[in-house]
Amino acid sequence: MTDSIDALRARVNAFVEARDWAQFHSPKNLAMAMIVEAAEVVEHFQWMTEADSRQLDEATKQQVGQELADTFVYLMRIAEVCGIDLIQAANAKIDLNAQKYPVEKCRGSNAKYTEYQ
């Protein structure tokens, strides 16, 4: 088991390398594969109520977890192929969102930042 992003990335890269799959892992192909997996996540929730979506049974939770894992692995591969540090990019995006969505203007609201700037 791996318990860090770096260890997981190394494991995924070794998995891909052992199978000679890097040749198929263009950013375009990886992005399309990731969105297919994300759609499979959505499929589990498609006809649920809000309340049901918050209380998944164990079987559904496991299935959703598998689809989230597939999505996450493809996300990691896109970042790897494009040379993007996901941790750095996520932190930079949170910093940007903190500017766009200051607490005093948006707490408890789901309005887009353009509605109050």
C-alpha cells in the first residue's frame, strides 16, 4: 500500500512502464479516459435523491470508490505526462479561489464570484 502522492505516482508509473502503455498516454487520451471514469462516478448518483447520495450503502460506496480511483489515476497520469505538480497546482488554485471567494462575501452562499464582485 502507498500512503503518499509521491509513492502512488511511482507505483502508477511503474505499472504503466511494465505494460509499455506510456505510448498510449497522450494528454488527449488520458483526459478522455479520465472524463469517462468521472461519468461512471456520476452514473451511480444519477437517479438518487440528495439524501440518498449522502447515505451510500457499502456496495455502492465500494463501486464509487473504484470509479473515483480510476479518475484519480488518470488525473495523476495527465499531470505526470504534462509535467504538472498537482500539489503545487492545487495549492495555487486554492489561493486564487480564496481571492475570488472571500469569506466575508461568500460564506453560506453558492453564488459565483462574478455575482458579488
